[in-house]
Amino acid sequence: MNLVIEGKAYINGFFQNCCIGIKDGKITDVKKILKGDKHLNFGNNLILPAGIDIHVHFRDPGLTYKEDFSSGSISAAFGGISCVFDMPNTIPQTTTFKELTNKINLASKKTFVDFGVYCGVTNNNIKDIEALATKCCGFKLYLGSSTNTLLFDKMNLKGALQKISKTNKPALFHAEDEELLLKNKSVENNLFDHLKFRPSICEVVSIKDIINEGQKINSKIHICHVSSLEGLEHLKKRSNNMTFGVTPHHILLNADKNNFLPLIKVLLNEDIVHNFLANIVHPAEKGSKHGISFRIFSLNGQSADRLDVCLALLD
């Protein structure tokens, strides 16, 4: 045994003191007592699996004054995240075989944790999806304008999903309806304006479109950062191939606390969303295909298409 780590680990339903044996970088034994070349004893401190962050924006290349693979992955490692998946809205956008290759090569030289990259789907690269799938870990579709927008026309949604379904790669969505965003668009001077000019209906209409087309195929579909109670309600109708993410700040923060306004649209009463999550995700369903995902944390450290911490805030 190269290394033995001693502390409290979650085994058979509860935390208990144990030793974890590691050989050649892999866990080989979990017992009460183990001996190895090196022994680290953490006493009663908890030993937890690393998490997987399925949605990062390391802004590399092109916007590295904000973040890059080095700084972002160091932050991830210190936060207990051992694997990240980077979004494609960088400069240049990650939408071609060349740019996918460049980003992977760049990340390989700079990252301190495992990584994967998503490919952005545009109205012009649908025909290339199967070839792009050999390089990327999944496909991101922006149905509404966002940072360094990769805006995708929802009229092409059916064709794109049919192509993606042949690749066995997940499709991830930024769910906002562009037509409604344009209808409500105005000059934003503060976060309250952002809330006003991107109302919940933009998300709801887009979620309906995704559910309608997504239930016709077998591909894995993930809706990113759901930010309205109305959106959550409509996701009750999703098919079994769909999951969705909710970020912790969208649940825990509101406009009345410390003058901070999250992008969540209507969750001004935390009891509402906590009750909602408790009702639609039964404890027995933790880790099931019907689970709700949070972006940052993972209890099992294994699932790359969603993170299973459905009830972490409720326990």
C-alpha cells in the first residue's frame, strides 16, 4: 500500500472512522486498520469524494483577464472539485474541430484538475456534429443571448437534437427564448434591471420547446441553471432523458438580503423553493435519473452529466 488515509468516511449509510488504502493512485481497501508506506491520520475530520463541476466558464482563450484554466482549476482543486467541464462561449468560440483541439491542448498545459470541454452548436455547424463529438464531451445550445453569445435558432432545434442523438453525447441548454428577450430588452443599469428585462416567461417558453423536442429522442438533455419557480413547475413534465441544474445562489439568495439580487426570478420566499424541492425529489430518488442537480457539489464524485446533491440544502 503506497498510502493510507485515516479519518471519518461515509460508509454503509453513516460516517465512521476507517482507513482508506491507496495503491498506484487507486483506492484498493477500506478497513478499520491498514498499514502503508505513508500514513495520514486526519482524526475525526471527514473524508469526502471530490466533486465534479459540469459547468465552468474559465474564459480561456480570449478573456483570460477574467479567468484561465490555471487560476480556475486551482480554485476548483481548493474547493474539492477534481473535474471540470468548460463552456464554449470563449474567444474564439469553441464551435469547430480546430478550436476544440486548440482548447484541449491549451487546457492540458495549464489545468491542475481533470477537464472536459463542450462544443457550442450554431446554425452553421449542425452538419459537423458527429465529427465534433469525437473531440468534445457534450454540446451546448444557447437559445437566448448570453455572454459572447452563441445564439442558436430554435427553428433548427429538431435537426440539431437528431444529430446529437447519434453521438451518445449530452445536449446542454441555456434556456431563454430569444424572441421574448428582444421584446423585453432595454438598457440595464443595475441587477434589478436585469431581472426586469429577462422575465421568467423567457425561460418558461424555452423550457417548453426543449421538453417538446427532447421527448422525441433518446439523447441525454440537461437544462442549465434554471432560475424561476415557473420553470421548475414545467420541468415536472419532462421526460426521463432530461435533467436540470439549479445553482445554490439562485436558491439561497434574494433581493432582500444584503442588497444582492440573484438571477432567480421569483424565489423571494425560500420556503417556497425548499418545499418544492422536497415535494418533487423524494429522498429515495437521490441519484436517480429524476434528480435535481446543483452545479458545484457532488456526493458521489462520479456523475459527469449531473451532480447528485438534490437535498443537500434541505437535510
